[in-house]
Amino acid sequence: MTYPAGMSPRKSDSDPGLGGRWSILERMDPIAENSDAGAMQPLLRSIVLAFHSEPLYREVARRWQGRAFVYLLVLIAIAWTLLFVRFVPVQKDELTILAEKYITQVPAVHIADGVATVDALQPYEIRDPDSGRVVAILDTTGEVTTLEGTDAGMLLTRNQVISRENQTETRAFDLGHIEALTVDQDLLRAIVAGVLRWGPVVAWPLAILTSFIFRILQAIVYAAIGLMLQSMLHVSLGFNVLLTLAMVAITPAIVVGTVLELATLPLPFQGLLLFLLAMAYLAFAIRANRGATAAPATPPPP
């Protein structure tokens, strides 16, 4: 039988349980055949291969010590991009509707030389549109001077804005430094529109960065667990290699978790189930390297 170039069958030398059979996935796996896995295309393809490919995890152990960080960052960026595309338009509409319910209650407030006036009969209350609870009080007449005895979270007086920090603490902001300012419904709508427009632009990289840091810390913990798993599987790999494998082995957990979020189908004990899934794939990744020697993180001196 004639095989195409680069597709000749190879006998697996890393898993004695195969009993000498050739692995179809190993012959077809581009990661196993192509040593140039640093380009974006192989990284993206590796997301799929991480679900089933032993050759991928052998390649990861041999060559991915630095590349795994790039792979994890790309994976997280894809996940957050999908979530933002799915939910940001919906949340924008919902927040716009919610904000409008409050904005329509706000009278014009004028501040001149640190003194506030309100175009409404006072004390003026702004209420939660659903529960009817008072959320803010505007009173420049001096009748209401404190938030004590109210459920409101904010009070505007003649020369201060008082906000509630918690049940027992409030904070006052003096208006003395404001020479001239008018806050009305048009200004509030413009502020809300700006926040909803630019908020996701700021939140997207922050979400990726914080998730990236969290996943690295998670991978460090998983690599420590991997030290115990490898002794059970009779494999000897260094901690750096286990860390690299862990960063790739959490791929299925990240993908499944993202799909559940996109479908808005949370599972009972979802966090525990995703942890067990990650552990299963970490064990799979370690077992794939049985009998193999991972490349050292830094080459020995000549």
C-alpha cells in the first residue's frame, strides 16, 4: 500500500497498551507530523486536538514550554470574544432600558460656586422602578441632612453629596470646587451611552488579562496535582513539563464551560465537574507521555 508523503504509518513508541497497533490519529495528526507548531493555525487546531490527541500532548511535553502560554492566551481570548459577542448587545439593551427608568425621574440639578439647586419640589425622591424603594434623595432646603433612617444610597444637599458606603458608614463629597455644572436627563443619557459604548472595549482586555492570570495560577496547582498523578501512572516528568501539559489539558474544561455560558445552561456542581474534566485530561496528557522523555526547559551548555 502506498502512503502520501508525510503520512506513512508509525508504530507508537509511547504507549505500550497499544499492542503494536498504529494510531490513526497519530498518522493524521498535523501536530505529530509538523514540527513547526508555532504559527497561529497550529495553535488554533490544537484546541480541537486537545480533546483526543495523544501526539499533541507528546508534542506539548517536548516543545511547548514557552508556547503553552501563547496557546492559553489565545484560547482565553477566543472564549471571552465569543462571550462578549453573545452577551454585550443584549446587556446593552437591558441596561439602556433600566437606566432610562431612573433617568426619567431625575430633575435638573444646577451647581454654581459649590451651591446646588434642584428644579423640583423638595425633598425629592428617586425610587427603584421595580420595588419602589428610595435610592436617592435630593434636598437643598435643609429638611433632610443625613441618610440615617432612610434606605437611600445617596443624598444631595445644598453643598454636599452624601453616599452610603455600607449599613453604618457614609461618605460626604463637598461641592465647593464646582464652579458651574448642570446635570439633567440629556447629560445622564449621554453618560450612559458613553459607558455602554466604551465599557466593553475596556472590559474585554481586562477580562482576558485577569482570566489569563487565574488560569496560570490554576495550572500551577494542577501541575502540583500532576506530580501525584504521574507517580500513579508510572511516568516521570519535570514540574515545568507538567505545568505546560496542565495549561493545554484545561482546554476541554474552558471550551465546555464557555459553551455552557453561551447556551445559558448552567449545570449543577458545574465548577466541580469542570475540575474533574480537567483532571481527567491532565491524566490523559501525562499517560500520553509514558516512556517519553520531555525536553529540558533550557538546553544544557555545550
